[in-house]
Amino acid sequence: MLRSILKVVSPILLLPSLAVSASYPDAVQVLIDEGLKIEASFEAPGGLKGFVGRRNGHAVSLYLMPDGEHVIIGKMVDGFGQDLSANHLRNWLPKPDLTGAWETLADSSWVSEGPSDAQRIVYVFSDPNCGYCVAFREKAQPYLERGIELRHIMVGIIQPSSLAKAASVLGAENPVQKLEFHDSQFPRDWLESEENVPKDLREKVQSNNQLMEALSVAATPSVFYKDPDGEIRKIVGLPDDSALSEAVFRYPE
């Protein structure tokens, strides 16, 4: 007989029911009020009611207890250690609609590397305090020399200084040079208050942060590119070398 257990990954949240008037059970509604967007519900193992959604771009799975008054957020595994929640997210969480995303990315605040008349454009959400962003940019350089444009959408999400650093890149007379400076300083960090950032630059970075969330990406780098059929694709996190050469930076035939 298959044994099932419910395992929660940091931390376990057992939430009591609150008196909230909504179409969802109170214990789920309180999470919605805190910013969780429920995308789907389903019957989960063990007589539980499952829900999947997103919060701040992160995919979330949660399970309502049989009493209907408590919910557990986290990962469900079976007796063999199989990650059932991963299957729930894959099967029930709708893929973000990227229709029109290319135009939205083009209208964001970005820094360009590579030829401005390139036939292929790649977008990447980048935080100045992100080591994987530094690695991605380094791996991208040979491809840019072949005639591909890389547009860095600067965000500030990792450290308190991220917003100020991102704004300094967007506001620099030579943005690429400023980006290189921050790359050279990583992992060194220093406190830069966003209070000293000009309002227009602060709003540009905040708008990029919001765009990142709207596109359901919660990590940097997050890369957007077009496949040979012109469909928009994304990779969240640092792509491996084969993905870079065969997909992200694949030059148009």
C-alpha cells in the first residue's frame, strides 16, 4: 500500500480559520489577502483539497485539511520520496500567457549590449547583486560579437542596495561601463539607500520589478527569447551552455 506523507519545506504554516467573507475557505482567503493568486484547485491525495497559485512570481502549492479550517503550504511527497507537489504545479498551474510580452519587454527600461541593428534580440532580467547574472553576462559575450543584441532589464530585488545599483546603471552616461563596474565588484556589497535615488530612476527600476512579477519570474537571471517559430520562450535561472548555444543565442537561419 502506497504510504503518503505531507512534507513542508521551510517553514510549516498551519493557519487557523479566520472570519473572512469570500468564495474560498477562510484559511485560503487569508493568504489571498496577503498577495497569493490562486490559479487552480484540485482533489489531492489523503482527502485534502489542493490549490496552486503564485505569489511575487513564485509558484506555490497548498493543501486544505479535511476540517476545512487549516491549510498547509509546502511540498507533498509520497512514501517513495516522489515530489507530488511538483506534479501538481506542472499539471494544474497554467503557463503564463506571454502574448504581447515582447512589446512589453521592449517598453521596459533596459541597457543594451551588442549591435543595435542585430537580427536577434534577447532580454534578461538582471540584478547587480546577482552572481548568476554576472556569469550569464560573461557567457553571453562571444555571442554578442556574432551580431546578437542583449538587453539587460535592470531590477532591484536581491539586496537592499540592489535598487540603487540598478538605478545607477540605468542613469549612467555609459550604462554598460557601469554594469561592468558592478560586475567587477561582486560579491562585494555596500549600503546604498534608495532614498537618494532620483525619483524617475527609482520608478524605472520598480516598474521593471513589477514587470518581472507580472511575467511570473521570481529569480535572476530570467531570460526571454524567441524560438525559430517566433514563439516567446523563457528560462528562469542561469541557462546551461547547450541552452545558450542551441536556444537562447541561436542565430536566425
